[in-house]
Amino acid sequence: MLRPRGSDADGEIVQIAYSDRWRIYQRLRELKIKCWCPADGSLRVQVNNCLTAILLRSTVLQFTASRQELIDWLERCWQL
């Protein structure tokens, strides 16, 4: 899951399994969200507004959540 580790002047630091990092990075770039992967293995994302935060969360869930978690999330959305 998405676990913020902190932030600095360069953006939010997101803790993501190394195996998912590249795919998430590529998808964020497709969405025109500024992000980068420094040598320390982290994924950094510049979150300037609520839309970017929502897109980041959605992208991370797409690659890291189990099928059941995605089903539960979709059902909650339908109930709203």
C-alpha cells in the first residue's frame, strides 16, 4: 500500500516495493505528474493539489492492491 515516509523541498517520498516502483513511475509520468526515482531507491512525487494526490493514490492501488481490496473499494464507491 501507499505509505508516505515524509517530504522535503523536492516532493513527497513514497514507500513502495521496489518491484512496483518502475511501473508506478511510468504511469505517473503518463499522467503528467512530476516524479523521479533517486539512487536511494525511493519514488518521489511532487504533489501540488488534491487531484494529484488522488491520482497518486489511485495509481499505487492499481499496482499494489489485491483483487479483493479493489472490489471492496469499488463497492464503497457505488454506495456513495
